[in-house]
Amino acid sequence: MKNKMIIVLFIAIAAALVMAGCSNMIMDLTGGEGAGGEGAGGGAGYNDTHNLSIGDEGPGGGMVFYINPNADADGWKYLEVMQSNLEQPNNQPAPGFPEYMVWSDVFDQLVGGTSTDIGTGMANTNAIIAQDGHEYSAAQVAREYRAGEEGDWYLPSRDELQLVYDNLHDTSPQLLNLTGGQFWTSSEVSATQVYAINPSFGNQVQHNKNYSMEAMLARAIRAF
């Protein structure tokens, strides 16, 4: 009987040690606080070293036009827009009109997967450039743009470009100089059409991808 009691006691102690080890493992996996505690969700969040406001100059020399309320989850807080129009390189069409450009030389095929949402312009831009048969586009000019030692510029999505007008047009119309044409976005409507913004009124329009380049402009933006 005595031996049986010792065995039972030994089993109870071993079980307690196993449970304690599992509890510590759970705390390690959940950041030390259990589910929902500090550290849950992964990552320490966005570390804002800029402290900028709408209308301030960003690190790329552009103008801040949006402050992201979900910076911790998205990994970026600000969007800035360049303060002049993009200019096409010499190997693109329309010599003598460097600011006017086509959306893409692939104008009758769906890129697919482009979005209109805030935060999707970079993915849209990369998809346009990666399309089969692509040689030049407003998206490519935006990705090749360099300013303030920053090389992560891209063609904005429809909603991103709409924010440029909504948040800066009234306060900085001359600085932005959003006149003289309409502005491409990186958001498709169909295989042959895309969204653009009319800066005179801030309304969204749709144009064919091969719409006259002498009426279409582009601005690059970047997230940081």
C-alpha cells in the first residue's frame, strides 16, 4: 500500500510540472501576458519619428496629404505627394510634351487585381509594370522617380489621389498646380478603362487607357 501511495504522489507531482511548463510556453507565445495582453497582435507598432501634419513637407520633398489612423497595423503613417508633375523619359511618346503620358502601352488587356483603396497604389503600380507586353507606362515613370533620396514612389490608387484633392486643394492649390489636364490613377475600371481625377472639380472620371496623352498627367506618391 505504501508503495502505491508513493507512485500516485510521484504521478501527481509530474503532472503538476508538465502543466507549469505548458503554462510558461503559452505565455511565451502570447507575449508574456496571455491572449489579448501587451504584445498580442505581433510587432511593436509604428514608431513615428516625423510628427508631421497635413500640408507639411515629407522626407521625399513632397507634401503630406494623409495621416493613416491604422499606422500600427499597416506599418506606415503618412502619404506624401510630389509637388510637380512626373515627366516621361526620352524613350516615351510625345516628344516636346514631357508631362503628358499614356497610362500604359498595353491598353486593351486587363491587368487584374488592381484596387481603388487607400494603401494599394504600390501593389497596383507593380502589377501594371509586370503585365505581359509592357514597355512603358505612367506607373513605370512613377516607380523610377527619385527625390529626397527616396525611391519608393508609385502611381496612386483612385482613393489615394482623391485624398490629394480633398485634403490639399483648398489650402495649397498653387503649390500643387493641379491644372492643365487630368491625372491618372493606378486603378482599373475594365480591360480598356481606368480611373482618373479631374483637378478642376475633384471628381472621378474614367478614360480609355490609350486616351490622348496630351490631356493626361501623373503625380507620384509614397508611404512612410
